[in-house]
Amino acid sequence: MPDSALLPPAPTDGLPLIDISATGPGPAPLQQAMELSRRHGPALVRRLHGRDALFVSDLDLVTELADETRFAKHVGPALENVRAFTADGLFTAYNDEPNWARAHDILMPAFALGSMRIYHPVMYQVSRRLIESWDRAAHSGSPVDVPGDMTRMTLDTIGLAGFGYDFGSFEGSEPHPFVEAMVRCLEWSMKRLARTPGSDHSAADAAFKADADYLAQVVDDVIAARADAPEGDDLLGLMLTARHPDGSALDTANIRNQVITFLIAGHETTSGAMSFALYYLAKHPAVLDLVRREADALFGDAADPEPTFDEVGRLTYTRQVLNEALRLWPTAAAFSRHAREDTLLGGRIPLRAGQPVTVLAPMLHRQPVWGDNPELFDPSRFTPEAEAARSPHAFKPFGTGERACIGRQFALHEATMLLALLVHRYRLVDHADYDLTVKETLTLKPEGFTLALVPRTSADRKHPALPGHAPVEERTAAPDTLPARVRPGTGVLFLHGSNYGTCRGLAEQLADDVAALGCDTAVAPLDTHAGALPTDRPVVVVAASYNGRPTDDAAEFATWLDGAPDGAANDVTYAVLGVGDRNWAATYQHVPTRIDERLDALGGTRLCERAAADASGDLNATVRTFTTGLRAALLTQYGDPDAAPADTAEPEDAYEIREIGGGPLDAAAARHGLVPFTVTEASSLTAPDHPRSKRFVRLALPEGVTYRTGDHLTVLPAQDPALVERAAAAFGVGLDTVLDIRARRPRRDGLALDRLLTVRELLTSHVELGQVPTPDQVALLAEANPCPPEKAALGALADDPRTLVELVEDHPALRGALTWPHLLDLLPPLKPRHYSISSSAERSPAHADLMVSVLDAPARSGRGRFRGTGSTHLAGLRPGDTVLARVQPCREVFRVPNDSETPVVMIAAGTGLAPFRGAIADRGALLAAGTPLAPALCYFGCDHPRGDFLHADELRAAEAAGAVSLRPVFSEAPEAGHAFVQHRVAAEADELWALLGSGARVYVCGDGARMAPGVRDAFRTLFRDRTPGADDAEAERWLAGLIADGLYVEDVYAG
């Protein structure tokens, strides 16, 4: 990305040109730009020390700028300054930096609907900290610092929800030092824009560097706190463990940049939005009364309500208030775009490729489309009807396009819940008759804004409900006048378009629901029916949009549908449930609406009307309503007239008989597609005194099962018998008790059971015992605990590392208090584990070998040992035992080639050697048959040559035969200073560079938290040192090119 000084100058022909060099932008550059726009119109050029900047706020111009085919995000001077401490984080990355797309794709699931539900309890937990602080202020009669407390809350929320790190901001009277350093960094970024050329700013720059170093240190501490347990569904867990679809992962430096970015963006802007909302509520009693009434109607007269995730979605007027505050003062108040090619903006402003344009969001939000008095605070501007009548580009508080704020739903959910809780609990008193003063530090906040608080009473909360706020109807059954079931043989196909699982989950939920009517159901991605839809059964589409485009599993279907000939949907009966987020107004429901309209135009028949579910509203209420309509429509059109209502049905037989054949795990095996494999060999791969055991397990393949070298084996484990006994004792249940567990409705993610079973069988083979409960599950434990002190202790837990068994042991009142429905909600179904096959299909087609690293480490709770479920199970196997498993093909790009043209570099640590052992054996068989092969190098890391040099004799024999050149590295006995594989890779860079020049392919397998990033760093250094003038960015692009071309492939994990 070129320096901004080298960009084309701003066009000035026909536009007002205002030179502010004499005065500078002052302490409030955004508000100065707003005033210039008021005086000179919605398109102007501002000049500062010879540099021109084009500012616009006209709706038509902004609509053009939102066109991703013509314009892209521009990292302007302000963000260039922020890059000094966030580098290639999501907000400040250049569009062409590989880490932007990589991080965006990896992190998007963290902001999907399912993740929002996970974050909700953390948001509530931190809101309680704020409320406790405000209760103390109310009791003492002290006013509260609104922006300061909002900052404390939002910092703790993003720290805990995103990274599992507690800043403890309410534990002292002063802000956390991270906040102070961050604010100073933002102020430095803003003030740097106004510097006079030639002035000395070395002292300010030195102070900034100290602050930036402190931010980096705090973030390094956050990351280090997770080093021993990187897994998790939060942002940091994804960054440490997840891989991009191309196989790449985020490097250590980029993870730091992303954490700093989210800590800033995740709390600084959200706290400003809530502060402005509270300011406007304090100044508009009529609006405050409506917000209070909405909260009181939802929460009742409880002083300490605990809203659910779905209840927050019902706070529609509160959201309107928040949106109106964001309209007047969007806390990230400007964003820049640049032209992809030479073009005319608005048919009159010439722009050259790369030319930036800055959108002033507050002035866009004051354009005529907002009415005659846009300065007036009026939440009615955001009723659904008003929003539908207005251009989606008129409201841009979070930027635009795919570079818009990724965390907007997180921020709005947090803010909506908190506003409702605060107005429900307190009367807000504007004791100082505050006049709004907006403070700028690149973001905006009301400076010096305080409120006095008066606790509300139960009587205060009793008033008539607001119109339109009747309780939500939970019933999803069909009307009694319809048949009870559909005709036998009636099928329904559910097709989903889902990138992150929300629509797939809803499709499965709907399928389970209509299966109760007797329907034969199937669930599949939309792309599986690109080309034709069935006419023998109705089709229900559950789809979302991704920046206005189809999701990955619906792209082919959408292309086919757009080009399908007239009549292509004749005789197709269909229904569409669209899922979206109104925050993305420009593309809300775009794809599901298009599918519904195209199917109608092509001759299809609607089974029921399209429903639009809003992820940031009451999505579940929409889904319930759609489910009710779908069930009624199915029973109306396909109902069995002979299916009498339940109360007039024929008398049932005295007994219900089920014949159950097969084994006790057949249902689980069928669920996961597993078959029995027999163990033929089992032994240790490490020396007896080695502290980290690794086991060799050989399995005979069942008849008809084959594999290819490099494939994986998916295994269903069993729990350690000692842990099973411990769990039963904690829960207060007998191991020999027999259970008859029947799902009220079939669930694809439920327990796979088809028979009676004992508690021992349930705990051993069907549920997870080593997982840490989610916040929702801890809340369930608190609710079920009959002991008040223990209930309170459980309610106060946050990010606790204890497993369910440990929590129940530590709260003995729970023993016997948890019913079986409770326990089954708390114990997830046991999941299969995945292992790389280490044998060669060429040499050993009848069996599959595994290398198993046995996880046995101190428990994160600090009590006893934690033993991995899968590895402990496999480590205990002996010849003659059986395991349920299946062969899982690896990615084709990870298959090691065996030819005379392609050199191979294999890099592994520990049992990551597994797929390479098989590849080396393949090469040995080919060489023995006279096939010439290109060179192959194998770097692999061990602890000690006498401790864990895995399959040493076999590999040395392969090297002697010419199949491979071994490059072992021993961390406890380093040779030539090489403790880890990346060290030896760096030392032998000349040889590797030559092989890369000959078309070599690099394969990396094993530890994704430390080894794989280290190897990537070594390869980037290899390129940079041998490419004159290359910098870090060019090295990154080179490595990204290797990955994109399949020349550098990873199969890594973290743990």
C-alpha cells in the first residue's frame, strides 16, 4: 500500500476548497469537518499543509461509494497512524494483505448467532459488576462517571468474552492502565494528523512507543494465559487453533495485532455508544419512559432480572434508541473508500485509481432523508416501517461492505441489554444539567457526563404494558381442526445456505419438528440441488446472505436459479425462512428474498409465506411463528384424514414392544458411520522413563474398508473407568442403575440410543466428562442447587476451569439434586476423535497404524491430573480389543507426491510425524520396485534421541535405502544449536531455497500453536534473506502464494 503522500491529489474542480493550514484541525477534527460540511455542502475538499482530502456526506454519493465493484476500503492517514500499534489487525489491515482475509474468515464464526449466545452470559455477568458499582454510588449519593464506567464495563466484557481474560476494571477507582495507554495511543494517532511539517515531536513519539509497548505486553500476557489451554469457541481460541480453508493459520504477531484491535474496537466504540444513549435518555423524559415501560414489561417487578439472549432481542424500542444515538453520534464517525479504477463519482467528481474519499457519517446521518429536523433525537426514525422506506445506505455507523465492523452484533446486543437493565433499576437524574461536549480520540464520547441515580421501587415498575408487547406465543402445534399427522410416505426436504452453522442448525431443528408429524425428512446444503428441485415433496429453504452474496454452500444453487429457464420450478412446492441481521441493512435478507421471488417466477408454489428472522432481534419468535405456519400448511395439504385426534384414537395395546438387535453401541456407530476395528498390536513408542508417553496401535481393517496413505482414522473413545466411578459418586447415582432414555423429539445432535442402558454404559460410552461447562450450564447448576451459599457461589463464577464433575464435587449440595434431564443437558454427547494414519497403504493395505500422544497433565483446575479421553482410551487398548472407527480421507492437497519431478519437504513435531511415516514407506516400496523419485527431506522434532525418536530403526533403514533424508531435532539434546525444527529449517535455508526453486512441496504436520508458526517465520525469513529489497509484507505475500498454489500445506492442531 503506497504512502498517502503518493496518492493522487483530491479533485478540486467545482468543489469547495477550504485550507485549514493556518489553524489546523484543532482538538476536534471530526466536528470541524462537520462544521465545514454544514457551511460548504455535502462534498468538499479540505487542505492541510498541502495535502487535500475529499469529504462527502451526500446520500447518493455514499450509495455509489458502497459499490464494492468500484470502491474498496481505504486505510487513510488516521488509520495509518493506528497501524503503528495494531499493524495488520482486521480494522487497519490493507485489503491486499493476506492476513486480512485469513483472519476475517477464521474469526467470522466467532460473531455468528451461536457465538453470540455463548457471549451473552458473560455480558450479563459484567453488567452486574457495573450495577453493583452504581448501587454503591446511589446509596452514597455520589454521581457516576458515565463514559468512564461504560469503558470499564465494555473492556471487561470483551476481555472475558473474547479472550478469557479479566481486566477487573471495577476493582479499583482508577481505569485499568491498558485503557489509559490505549487512549493516549489514539490521541497520538489523531494529533499526528495535524502536525506541522518540520516540527520536533520526538518526545510525543517516545511516549507513544512506551504506551504501544505496554499494550503489546498486556496482550502477550492475555495470550500467555491461554497457552496451556488454547481451545475454545471465543476469539482467542479460534485465533490459536482454527485454520483457514486453505490450511493456513494466524501467526503469533498477527494474533497480537488482532487482540489489540478487538480490545480497542470492542470496548472503546461500544462504551461511547452507550454513553450517548444514556445522555439522550436523560435529556428526553418521554423517550426514557417508553424505554422503561418496555423493560418493565419484559422483566416484571424484579429488581435483579437476568434476561435471556432471546429476551434482549425483544427490546425493540431500546434498540431504536440506541440506533438513534448512533445516528447523531456514530462513535467511529468516519470511514474512507478509494476508487479501484479511474471513475466519476456522482457523474461529476473525477477520481483516479487509489484516490481516497472520506465519508462523514454524522453528516450523512443528517441528510434530508432524515426529515426536516435531523438534529432532533427521535427513535421513531428506526421503526421497521421507517427503515424499510429509507435507503439502507443512509445509516452507516459501522462502515460499509465486508470491511464494516465485524463485531456490530456483539456491541449492539451488549448495549441493548445494559440500557434496559439500567433504566429498569434506576431513575436517571441529570443533576448537573449537562451540556453535551463531544471528546474526540479518533472515537467519540460525551466528555464529563455524569448522572445521579435513584433506585426504583417495585411500585415504580408497575404500569400498563406497551401496545405490541404481549407475551410471545410459545405454541408451535397445529390447530386442533387439522389431522394429527401427514399421510404415510410424505417427505420434506430442508435445504440450507449456511457459512457458520446457524441456518444448518435451524434446518435440522425444523426437520426434527415436522418429523413429529410423521414426515420423512432430509437435510442438505442448497448446492446439492443446483440444477433441479424435487417435485415429489415440498422443499423448505433456510438461507442467509454473506455481504449480499450466497453462502459458500449455496453459491452454485444461486447461480443456477438466476439463470434457470421459465418453468424450471413448475410443480415445486416450497417455503423460505430467511435469516439475517438488520444491522447489515444494505444486504438484509437479500439472498432468501431472491430465492423466494425466483422460485415463484419460475412456476413454484409457496407452501407458506417467506419469513424473515432477524439475528439481532427476536429470531426465535420468528422461527416459532414460521414453524407453526409450516406445520399447519403441511397438515392442510398433506394431512392424513384417517389420523384421528389423540383423544378419539383407538385404544392402545397394553404393551409397547420393541425388538432390539445388534450391540449396545450400534446406534452411536450408525450416527457417526463407524464400524468395529480389531487391535492386532499395541506397544510403547517411547522409553520407559520418558515423561510424555506415546503409543503405537495397529488395527486390522474390516472387510471392504480401504484407505490411502495420509488419511485419518476417526475413533469413538470410551471414558476412563476411574473417571466414570468418580462422576457417578459426584452425581449421586448408582452405576448399575438402568435407564430408559427416549428423546421427546429426534435430534441430530442428541444422544444416539436405541435401548435400555446402565449408568455405567451411559457415562462410559455416550457422554463427555472432561469438558468445562458453559456459562449457561453453570447458571443451570446454580438454579438447581438447594443451598443458598453454594447457589450464590455458582452464580458468581466466571471463566472457571473446573469440569462438571469437579464443580459438583466442590458444591456437594448438588449431589442428588441434579435430575437426569438436568444431567443430560449438562453432559454433551461423546464426540469421535481424529488421528492421522501412520502406515502406508502401499505396504500395509490390510491394517492402519496410529501414533498416539497420551495427554496426561496437571488439571487446569489445579486438582489432580487431566487425562485426554481419546488418547487415554487408545493407550489402554490391547490386542484383541475392538474400537469403533471409520477412515476419513485427508485433504487431497496434503497427499505427498511420489514422482521423479517433485521434491518433498516434510516437517513435523511429535506424533505429527504420523502421515510422513506412511509417505516414507510408500517411497521405499516404489524405490524397491525401481521407480525413480525426487529428493525428500523429513524434519521432525523430538525431546531426546533415546527418549522419543519415534520408529527410529524403521526410518533409519528408509534413509539408508534412499527413500528420505532424515533431519531430526532434539529439544533436550540440541545439535548445532537446533532445539526445534524451525531452527534447523533456518540453518539449512540454502538447501531448501534450491529445492523450492525446483518446485518442491512443503508439508507441515503437528503442533499449530508453536511449531507451525515458527516454521512459517523461518520460511518467510528464508525468502527475505534471499530476495534483495524484500520486506516482511513481501515475504508474507510470497508464503501466501505458496499456500494458494498448494506448495506449502499444513495439517496442524493446537493443544
